[in-house]
Amino acid sequence: GYTLLAGNVIPYLQKGAGAGIPSDFQLYYEAAFRFSEHQESLYLEISRDSLWGYLYPPPSILLFLPFSDVSLGTAYLLFMTCSYGALVASLCIWFQYCEEKGVRTTYSEKAVLILVGTAAGSTYHNAMLGQVNPIVLLTCISYIFLLHRGRPAWAGLVLAVGIWIKLYPIMLCILGLKSRTGIVSILWTFFFGLAAVMLF
């Protein structure tokens, strides 16, 4: 994973920012730029008849808006860094969750797991294409951890964020139905999700 990353990023830097940006991230970037200029232009006409273009729920564009203030090449490198950072954060939260559940790991074991996780092919694939999956993973792991800590409002907030980025975290509501705290978190998820709808 690290070899592939270096083999792609270094030539990209040598070519100059903006050259050879993967189409996935470029679609997100252009959608954010369109939205900042005119909110009703978020989705392209072609997207109605095909699966091409920006297809995520409307509130998800808030994730990409900060990157539209810089050049495409700079935004791509920043988002790639965020992708790796989100994965490392997810692993650290999961380590803490496991320890609170009685599963202990040493610092060396955590370091190895982080190295393996960041070097995995799927991690490289998501980072190079500029996809949102590592960030969505962070919201899912955070939801499980906050639910375990008995903080349903915060759990509901991060789950709502995950759902509005890429819908499939809604499956975690099944987990929430197993406890009273989880049910409360689902109500908070609905509240925050509805608030996002009202903003758009």
C-alpha cells in the first residue's frame, strides 16, 4: 500500500497540482464548487438518467465545501491526508472501545495494526480515488463507542452525519434497537437528520 501510494503521489507532485486527479474526487470537488456558486446546481442533468456525477445526499456536500476554496490539486492532497487520518482515528477509537470491553492490546500491537490498516490495498484505493469511506467508517466507529459510553445525543449526531454522507450507516440503527440508550440515540439521529433536511 505504501509503495503504491508513493509510486502514484510522487509522480503526481512532479507533474504539478491538478494533473491526473482521479475522477471520483474531481466530481466531488466540482460539485462543491457549483454548490458554492449556486445551490440548485449541485446535481447535473445527466445524473437523472445515469449513475454518473455527484450522487450523494445533498447535506454531504458540506464535507467537500472547505476543499473548494483551494486549487483542485491541493484539495486532493488534503482530502487524501484526511482519509488516512480518519482511518487512524477509527482504529484508535476502536482500541479504546475494546479495552473498555476487556480486550487489552499492547502499544506494539496497536502500532502493527495501524501499519497494516494504513498499508492495506482498500485503504490505498479509497485514498487515491478521494472516496469518503474512511470518513464514514469514522462516524460508524464513533457511534458504537459513544453508544457504549452512554452518550446517545452525541452518538445520534455522528450517526446522522454518517448517514447524510453515504446513507449505509443507517444499518447501525439495528444495533441501536437493542438497548434503551440505543433507541434514544436513534431518536437523536432522526432529529439531527431532519435538521439537515430543513437546512437544504
